[in-house]
Amino acid sequence: MSLSDIASAINNQSSTSGVKATVLKVSDSSSELILTTADTGQTISVSDTDGILKNMGVIDDKGAFADELQASQQAKFTIDDVSITRSSNEIDDVIDGMTFYLTGTTGQGESVTVEVDQNLSDIKSAVSSFVDAYNAYRKWALTQQETSSSGGASSDSALFGDSTIRAINQQVASALTFSLNDVSMSSIGLSLDENNELVLDEDTLNNVLNSDPSTIQKLFSYTYESSSSDLGILYRGSNAPSSFKLDVTVDSSGNLTGATVDGQSGLFTVTSTGHGLKGVAGTAYEGYTFVYNGSTSQSITVTQASGIAEQLYNITDAAINDSDGSITTVVTSLQDKDDDYQDQIDTITDRADTYKQNLKTRYAKIQAKISTAQSTLDYLSALLDSQNSSSS
């Protein structure tokens, strides 16, 4: 076998052995076989029972490599001064969503600056999916108002004439009119056509993505601002006003004691940790939990806004959640009515079957009596005919 044949044979087994081979031509009359590990930081263990590797000069009399160019090593690197070691040059488990490919080494004291930007294509795809989802909902909502050729509800209009759909449509339409600091749907290329379906102007969206993609996030998602850096939000509900003043009080030791909202007490309680304010159940602040890290009493203005996607999520959840969704309740009511009607149909059908059997039984009895009467009539007729014959 030539060196090339040997290298090919080794490479055919690389997936099993973890060893790769290449042939390096060092002169017109001399070539060398180079063995490397397939993965970074692995070692090559040698078994040469037939003495082939020794005869080729790959290993020496002690079984060690005769000419080790470089010992296999782990990949060692630092990110933000944190030392990291991996057994591969393809690093995908250090920063979520990012993969680094190590292709060489840097000099002493040198570093590589990596700039990470947003994945604009994913944002654009999400906006496009939003348009498709809204238009699919609108088509479904319209089917609930369709009439048949006879003028009544069509077979697909399960919620025909129900006020629930009209209310949801109004809520959805209101959500689409949301604007924040003069930024609205039209600012990112969204508009309604003559059929009230959403259409997307990709050029406008591309311009926003390239200039200020945070605009899209603010327009669609939840935004929170506090006049004090001491107050952060941990959990949020959905019914609090868009802006309110939170008067936080602490005692002489700096311990949090409570808070009022625009002068009204009883809306928040201090959590067991001593640093949180939790909205009281049954109030507009139910579901909210704030974290306060200050040590003095102060008045804090909280400003929040629910973007388009946030509002639509709340509308959808209120409509279709399993426990008390408005559409879920209507559908459950219709199913209950359908079950009641089916029970009535079954009862009427059973009664009709019973009445039918009674009629058959009565008819059979009447037929039997008619047959008996006919037999009697035939007998009397024959007897009368016999007497008439005797008289003549």
C-alpha cells in the first residue's frame, strides 16, 4: 500500500477511531504520514500487534510516537476574563444562542472583540406571522356571521348572532389602534386594507429594523418605567392603570412597611421577604409584585403600557382559557343545550316508539276481532243460504 492508500484506510475509520490521516509531501522523493485527532483535546492510543506502525516509523521501540509534532490539547480561551476549556473548537454552550468557531490562536495579550446584534430576520418573520394570524382570526370571525341561502345562519356559523364575538372583535380592533410615543402600526408598515385585513409594507418594516428595531418591541410588548431605580417589577397583572403614583414607606430602620397608590391604602401588602410589595387580590393591582431596594420613604411614579401583542394575548386568554373564557363559556353552554335537546329528542323518540308499539298491538287486536267477526258472518251467511234452499 502507498501512503495515500494507508491514509484513506485510516480516514475510512475516523468516525470509530477518532484519528485522521493526511499525507504531506516534503520533497520530490519523500512524503510523510501525519496523524491527528478528529476532536480537540483527545489522545491517540496505539495498538501495534503486527509491528506495522513500528516498521513504518510511526512509533518507536517503546510504543511511543517517534515524531510527535504537537501534543493534542483542549481548546482554552477566555470570555470577559473568564477562563473556559472545551474539547472542541466549535463552542455552542457558553452564550445562549451563539456558536463560536475557534480557528487559531491569538498572541500574548491580544483579544478578539465580538459584537452581537439582534437577529433581524427573526423579528421580521414574527411580524409577518402576526399578520397571518390576525387575518386567519378575522376570516374565522366572519364565518360566525355568515348566512345561508335561505337567510338563516350558515352551517359554519356556530356563534351566529352571539354578542361575545362582537365584543371580542371590538377589543381586537381597539388593540390594533395602540400607539406609544406617536409610534403605531403604520410606523412599522402595518395597515388595514378595504377588507379590514392586515397588510405589511416590507420596505417600511426593513427601514425600522435597520434604524431602530426596539420600536417594534415597544409597540408589541409590555413596557415598564419607574421614576426611581429602587423599584423594580417582578410580576405583573393586567388591570392596573397606565400610570400611578406609589408612595412607599419604610420605618426608622429602613425596613419596608407598606405603600399607598395615589393616597389609597389597602392595595399592596409587604411580602414575607420584606423587600416586596404584592397587589391585593380583588383590586386592580392583583398579580403585581414590585421589589423595593431603597432604605427611605419616597413617592415613585410608575408608567406602564401593554403593546399590541400583549393586549391581544390578554383578549385571547380571556376568550378561550379553559376555566372561564367567554367563548369557552358560550361553547360549553351551547354543548349543554345540545345535550338537553338530544335528551328531549331521545325521550320523544322513545315515547314515539312506545306509542307505535301500542298502536301495532291495538291494530293486531282489532284485526283479530275483524277476522273473528268475518268468520261469524261467513258462517251465518252460509247457514242462511242453507235454510233458504230447504224452504224452496
